[in-house]
Amino acid sequence: MKQKTTPYTKKYLQKRSQEVDSIQNEINRIFDKHLMPAKQSYLQDNDILNPDIDIFETDKEIQIEAELAGLDANDIDIQISKDGILTISGEKTNSHEETGENGYYFSERSFGFLNRCIALPENCQTEKAEADLKNGVLKITIPKKTDEKEAPKKVKIKE
């Protein structure tokens, strides 16, 4: 009985690595959200925040949406490295002052530096990426390269 084997090419290993990273991020998110809610209530200014994201892929583009409530466009930095890593970073500052008897009794709002890195597929046109911020949701759109194959070119033979 023959079994189908998968060649361990660079592209195959990168895809599997991205899948494992995606699973790990989801597990971390579940643990953070459901098993350690107290930590989120008492974040300190030096903690790094990890904004929640959604990633959509169509035939023509990749769309990434990140929840960044309370941030202005000037507070957010988006960069794409040469190796295809999209980084969303910024700082969420506390605009409320604690004064005397009117200070906080309990606060679940978090403040501090935020950072999120996402590995992009190889077929993205990163130089054409666009971003839009509306109602606390950052939407990044990155078009994909078209897979248009050139028609075969006839080569003339010299006589």
C-alpha cells in the first residue's frame, strides 16, 4: 500500500509554521481572556498590549482588522518588513488623572504599549498596502500579486 508523502519544501514548511503560530496565538488568546481575567484588570503601564485582530483573505487581497479603541491615527505605527512581517504598534495613554477621593476604585481599561506582528503570505504587494481607522477599528488592505502567466513566446530560428 502506497502512502502519499508531502515534500518538505520551504513553502510547505513556512505554511505549516504559520498554521502552528496561528494555533498558538489562539490558545494564548483563550488563556488570556478566560483563565486570567484578573491580569487584564490590573495591567500596568509597562505591559505590552496585544490587540485582537481578524484576518480575511480573498482572491484579490488580504484584509486585517485590529481593535484599537481609544487610539488616533497619530498613535499607531504600521510597518512591513522585507521578509513580509506586518507590525502594528503604538501607545495607548491614560487620559484620566487620579485625584484625591475621586480616584479609581476599579478599572478594566488598559493603557500602555501595543504590538502585534503578523506573517504575510509571499504573494502580497506590500508596497500597495493601505490602512484606514474608523470607530476604533484599524483596517489594513494588502492586494495580492496576480498569477497571470505570460503566453508562450515563439522564438524564431535563424537560418
